[in-house]
Amino acid sequence: MRPEADPAEARAAGWRERLALWAVGFFGSALILLFGWTWRTRQIIPPGVRERIDVGQGIVYAFWHGRLLPLVFSHRRRGIVVLVSMHRDGEYIARTIEALGFRTVRGSTTRGGARALASLLALARRGASFGITPDGPRGPRHVLQPGVITLASRSGLPVVLLATSGHPAWEARSWDRFLVPRPFARCVVLSSEPIFVPRELDEASFESWRSEIETRLTDLVHEADRLAGRPEEAVRS
């Protein structure tokens, strides 16, 4: 028979968890700001994207998981809705980016996907813009999961691909090779032209769009690496 939990211990554990979440959100966002203010960032935004931003029209931003950090700084305080996984780590990520002016919806391609999609579509009808890491939260790296195509097709919003790079930078030995530009690094943020996905897609055309956007996003990252001046030996496939 399992012993009953001590209410006092449960309250203490809950308090410690809330404190840890607050600390991660506060110090994590402060560290991103500290780094970001030192970066020498060049943003390249096509006119079609700029026009949508200026008039407040929604966009589905898509970017690889390992290159998201510069975007947290460059796109802060715009009210962009970010899909964050329901894993425990996702709660820490959510607290950090919410402190920088993002909104979050919890879910992923593996957990809470249908509910998250319904929430995103409801927000799309109110003019929201979204940030999606289509190879997150656990990979495979640079393999586009179908969620971004589904959201763009059903919402009518265009996909805008985002690619970032920085030099010099640290690269983590994680599945996504998470890139952290060093203080005072040269950073690049590239945007694609808006890509409108048709509403009616059969299985073959859906896969064609998925494959094309995957390729274009990876190519855009290579271009960002080139513009940032990352050495060829540091750029892995």
C-alpha cells in the first residue's frame, strides 16, 4: 500500500518548482538580452514580408530548432505565438520567451498536436503570427514535420522561412547542434518571401510542399552561414 503524501512536503515541492520556473524565465531572458545587445545583427527582410508586418497581417514563421536563439532576440515583443512542446523542458522555454514578449501554445507533433492546432487556427482567425520549429522538439534534425504545412494550408496564412547564423559561435553537441553566437558575434537573420500553401492538398501534393519547404529552409541556413562568415569547416550538413 502506497503511503499518503505529506501535504507539507507537497506544498514545499510546489513552491520550489514555481521558484525554479520564475528563476529560469527571469535569468534566461536576461541572458538572451545581454548577448543580443552585443551581437552585430544584420536582418534581411523581403518587401512582401515587411508589408505584412506593417499592416499587422498574420505570418507562419518556420525555422530550424538549432537556429532559434537569435530569433528570440530579433523578434521579441511582437506578440508572436510560439508552439512549445509539452515536455518538462518546454515549460522552462515557455517562461523564458514569454518574458521576452512572445505568447505560447503548448503541444507538438507527438503530444497535444490536435488540440494545439485547434488553438493556433483560432488565433489565426484573430490575426496572430506564429513561430514553429518544424524539426522540434526532438528531431530528426532538419526534417520538416507536417504541422507547419497543415497550419499554413488550413489558416490561409503564408509561411515565411527564417534562417539565422553567427560567427564566432558555440555549437552544442545536441541532436539539433544548437547554435549560440558568442558575445559581439556577427549575426545574420534571413527571411524568405511569403510562401502560400494551397488549401486543398492531396497526399502527393502535401508531400511535395513539405519536401520543397524543407529544402528551401536548409538552403536558407547555408546562405545565412555564408553571409555571417562561418568557416566552411564549422558548417556541417
